[in-house]
Amino acid sequence: MTTAKAGFIGLGLIGGSIARAIRRYYPDYELIAFDKSRETLALAVQEGIIDTACASIDDNFRGCRYIFLCAPVSCNTAYLSRLKELIGSDCILTDAGSVKTSIHEEIISLGMEEYFIGGHPMAGSEKSGFANSKAHLIENAYYILTPSAKVSEEKVETYRQFAASLKAIPIVLDYKEHDLITGTISHLPHIIASALVNYVHDTDTKDELMKALAAGGFKDITRIASSSPVMWQQICLKNSRNISHILAGYIQTLERAKEAVERRDEEALYSMFESSRDYRDSMPNSSAGPIKKQFAVYCDIIDEAGGIATIATILASNNINIKNIGIIHNREFEEGVLRIEFYEEASSAKAVELLQKYRYVVYET
């Protein structure tokens, strides 16, 4: 029986995480990879994730059941013409980019539709690179599949089942619909967060009182403004038509809010806040979306020397890793004086149980 083979072009955070997941659930798979970083390839081989490190996109990629394009969006299309010579009829060619239209258009122009199913695992981290990849990164994350018009239903179902077997949640969408959806729920929020932070910066007082007082809720809602400028520049360039249309609609929404404030329209203002509250509260917490979820708890502590150290010791002694910890001075929108952030949901839940056991008053986000 021939061992199945999967190839990776680009082995960063997402490519590395998919490769690790395949290695975990399909240990017999032969995994090969090309990456511009020799150090990345060496580390992947050393850790037993990759069997073969490729110096270029060469004959090693023949016979792959899957080929994952996980390089930056602007680079993926450049590799397609070379891959066209190497992929067989049974191969599923996919990518991991957050914008789909540009690569689908390139696939169509090269006549490669029968092989291609776009892929977008809606998972990520503020840390990048293979060294930070994790097999569980895509667990319980939506994994969007965008089939080409000419790819077979059999291949689509095969890939859907494969993504599900890696513990992701596959959803099949038209690639144009994908770009409109992610433009609204992912790209727009990043633009809003960056614009809001820049607005505060540009209108702050000389002694930066806005900056000093903006901790807490403001930092939470603008957290994604700390994302990679290069990545978001490229996303905006690649999805510019959709984002422009979405921004126009959002600006109209802001104009309506402005008019309601100016008119002192009690009914309109109440309706705006009520409907947004109800819709947000109806959103599920069971799966990861395009914007990485925070795992944080708030805790009441007495203002005394060693208070934070005591909590940190309790958590550390139970093997709970803390991502961030600190006193919240502006608690207008939060309960609890101490904010503790964790890397994963399991650690957050365990910390809540543990701190309550020690009689701390804990508030979950």
C-alpha cells in the first residue's frame, strides 16, 4: 500500500500547524516542504514533522495527495505555474490565505480549476513562524473551503472530511462570498481598530491623558490593531473592492448614529444599543472565528504587598501558564481589579476553578 504524501509550500504558523496536525492524526503520511528559510526546514525535519526538506519546488512534489500553499498571499500565485507541471489528476491543490479571489482568478487563467479547492483556516496567533505552530491551532476553528467551478464533488467531499479529521470545522463557500464575509467580520474590524487608535493618538492631550486612561475596555476592543502591518496592508490590497464597499456601508451606519446623537433621538439610540447587545449575545462561543479569542479572567484582590505574587504562585504551582497579568485602573467596563490572560481556554477554565477554590471572587469574560 502506497503511503499518502502531502506537500507544503511555506511552513510558517499556519502551514506548520496544519503539518503538525497531519503528523498527529496521520502519522504514516509522508510530508515534504519547501520554505525560503533553511532554518525553518531544518527545525521541521529535526522535530520529525517533515520527512523531506526541498530546496525548490521540484519533482519531490509529484504524487502528492494534497499540496498546501501557505506562503504569503502575494507569493502563492507565483508558484502555481511550476506546480502545474507536477500535480497529478488525483491531487488536491489548496491554499491557506485569508483572501480568495486573487488566487482563484490565477487558477482560472492557468487552467488548474480541476485541482484547486481554496482553504482558509480561521485561526492564528499574535506570534508567527513555524516555531510557534501548534497541532491544535486549527482545532474547533472554522475551516472555509472554496472549491473551483471545475473541481469534482468527490474531491470537495474528500477535502471536507480531511479537514474535519484534523478537528477543524469545515464550511464550503463560494470564493467571492468568502471574501465578502471575511471582509466584513475580519478585515473591517482591523481597519476600525487601527483607525480608532490613530484617532485617539492624533486627538490626545499634550500630556497624553487619553492614552493613560484608555486601558481596560479600550485596549480590549482595539487589541487587533497590534497585528502585523505588512499582513494587513496586503489583505487590504488583495480584497480592496470588497473592503471599499463594506467601509462605505459602515460609514453610513456611523452617519446614522451621528444623526441620532445630534437629534437626541432617545428611541433610535436605545434601539442601536439594544439590537447590538442582543445580536452579540446570540453569537456562539463554541468555535474560533477569524479574530483570535482572548482567554481572560478578572479577579478581586486586596490591595496589599504580594497579592499578585500569591495568585501567580497558585497558578504556576498547578502548571498554568499566564500570558499576561496586571492591575486594571480604569474599571468602567470591567469587574475585578486584576486581569489575568491565558494562552488557551483550558488554562482559563482551570484557573477559574482553582482561584474560586482559594476563595477569590472571579469574573469570566
